[in-house]
Amino acid sequence: MDSDIFLLSISGHDKPGLTSSLTAVLAEYGANILDIGQANIHDTLSLGILFQIKSGKKSAAVLKDILFKSYELGIKAKFKPIPLDEYENWVNLQGKDRYIVTLLGEKLTAEQISRVTQVISEKNLNIDAIKRLTGRVSLIKEDDYPRSSIQLSIRGAIKDKSEFTEKFMAISSELNLDIAFQEDNIFRRNRRLVCFDMDSTLIQTEVIDELAELAGVGEQVKAITESAMQGEIDFQESFKQRMLLLKGLSEDVLEEVAINLPITKGARRLIDTLKSYGFKTAILSGGFTYFGKYLQKELGIDYVYANELEIKDGVLTGGYLGEIVDGNKKAEYLKEIAHKEGIHINQTIAVGDGANDLPMLNLAGLGIAFHAKPKVKDNAQSSISSIGLDGVLYLLGYHDRHIDLMD
């Protein structure tokens, strides 16, 4: 049969029953719905319906009745005829690659969004949808933890992904904005395991530096730690050097340090939400099992792999037990846990801040550099530097209502 295709665009004050009333009119004329989408911003409705209807009297009558119904409802209606070849071209686009771009920051500005979307436009990519992931912001009440996030669903072919991400990184650095770029595939929607570095990621301190202060060798150990995190010296060698400096420290101080560990902002919210949705979690740390076990109990972590302090006669010997957990070992443990849980490696997430985290960040399906050193940010898939650890949830596509539902 001959048919016409129309795009119906509705705008106006939102109220219950609008969609039902309009589609009821279309139903009277036997219209086929080809696409439909709706969004609400500040109680203002934006509704689009792409429909097909038999040409002739029905086509003219349905437009008239929709306009009349819209007048009754106090909303505005516009029609646009869509040529068949234009519709078919649009249909053919659905086979294109899809990506997700997530923007994170304490607040989002027009300049930030403009610059990001300009990059997308320059690459001839289409933005299919924009979704706000964080709750609405009060302009009167000050928020003690400001955060804003939106998610862009984009579609099209990208020849050089590295060039694409480099432009995002430049914008991120210039405008204090986190920009995560991911393929929108089955693995992204089915992450199952999150592995965390401990020191300066899950907690806001380097435990070995804390112990060194108590042993009176703080400056020496901090200098070695910083050099290792920057990737300037081998982690295993730096670990051995620092351990020797702790020789003779009483084990009594370990508990004192553990109970005062500064847990990173957003960590509890993140892990509680992950647990509620069935994720497995792990600490993979170049630090010490004593503190990893404490956090495991405190936060409800499933797995802990770290270094074991050697203690004799109540004091640290300056040695360790077993293999050193360095960057490569972290990556091995990530694979081991994923295999044990029956999880594909692309369903895993790794979060860390130091150079020794790069092997697991690059192995995981999603590697996130968290408030990381420049070398780590430059070599990781994604980064979070503007908000707390719960920013990971927005990279997974969760909205605040999904998160707060679990509180």
C-alpha cells in the first residue's frame, strides 16, 4: 500500500496521559509507530513519534485530529513529512558502531559540553541520546559533595580512536573535566568484577609512608614511594628498599594505623552499590595484607591480594613472606579471580593510581586511572580526577536513582 511517514514533535507542560491520548488518536487510524522517544526537562515535555500511515484521506484526517487533541491538552504539535529514502538511510545507520561518552565533574558548563560535542561533530558522528546521570542540583542549598555527570550515546565509524581520545584528554586537562570514552558493547553492559588498588585509591594515604613516619624514616621512604609511583624505578626494588627501612618497627602500631585509614570519598557508596547489584570486588595491592584484610571487613570486599609483612618477636624484620605483589602480579590476580568466578576478562574493571597499576588497568575491560599520576592517566583507558570513587558508577551508566535505591 502507499503510505506516508510523519515525524510528530510535541512540546509543552508535562502532565499525565499525554502520550496515551496522542497514541490513541494514531491508533484510530491504524498508524504504525516506527520510533518514539520522550524526555522531560523542568516539567517541560519533548516527545517525538515517527509513524507510518496509509496515504490519502486517513493521512490528512490524522493530522487534523492530532492538532485538535494537542489544542485540548494545551501542548504544541508539529508535523514533518519524511521521504522514504531519508527514512531508509536513517534505518541503515543502525548498523554503525556505537560508543558511550561520559562527562564527569563537580559541575558541567556549556563550554565543556560544547567542546566535547564539537569533537564528536568533527568526526561526523551522530549523538543518539543524552542522559543526565546525577540528581538535580539546588541553587540555594550548598552541596557538600558536588558532582555532575551526563552520558552521550553516539554512533558512527571511527577510523582513529587514539586521535579521538587524545582530543578528549586535552579538553579534560584544560577544562577540569573527566571524559570517558567506551565502546557500547555487550561487555560494557555486563561488567561483573571490580578490582581496586588500595593505597591512594581505596584509601587516601600510602600505608608504607605512614609506617615509615612511625619508624622515623618518613622522608626516605616517601621519596622512594613517589619515585616508584611515577614509574621512575622498578617497583620490586623500591619495595625491598622501603621494607628494610621499616626493620625494628613494633607490630603494635599496625592496628593503630589500620583503624585510622582515611577511606576515599565515594568508596563506601560505590562498593555498597556494586554489592547490591551482584558485582564481585577485590583489592589488588602492592601494600600489605594486614590493612587489606581490615578494609575487606570494613567494606565487604570479596578478595584481597597484597604483600605479607614478616614479623618476629613482635617487630617487623624488614622482610616479607611470599612473592612481591607488583604490577604484573596484580594483572595475574585479576585474571585468576575472573577465571574462578567465570567472568570474561572484558567484563572486568580495574581502578588504580600508580605506574604499577597499569598492567591491570590495560588488561581489564575498563581500566580507570583514579586521581592518578600523569604517566598513568596518559596510558589508561579512562580516568577520574574531578570527583570521588563513586564516579565509577557513572561510567557504568548508573543514574543516582539506581544508586540511592540501594542506600
